[in-house]
Amino acid sequence: MCGMNCGTLSTTAWLALKEGVDASVVVEDKQAHEAVLELEGVGVKAGPCGAATLAAFTESDWGRRKARVGVG
């Protein structure tokens, strides 16, 4: 995403974080933009960095299962 270097792992931080990571999700610029628009639609002002969490959730298996059963 613009202004972010999310493709480079912090080796220093990873030592502390790796025990708590169960999964990771790649979010493309288009997905982050769509999440920004979705959040705007419900009155939430967020940029791509903030909306990336929604995009990642939507892309996750759990997010897809919720969408299939119409939850949320």
C-alpha cells in the first residue's frame, strides 16, 4: 500500500511476535481501497492502513464463512 513497506519482516520484532502468530493474510491495494469504501458506507473514516484489517478479515477463511451464512 502507498507509503507502507509491509513486505519486509522486522527480524527484531519477529522474535517476540512469532509465538502469537497463527496466520497471515496478503492484502492487495485494491482490496484495501474496497475496504475503505465499505467503511465509508457505514460512516467510518479510515485510510488504507486502517481498512487493511477489514480487507484481511474479509479475505480470511473465517470472514468468508461469516459472509456465506449472512452474519455481520
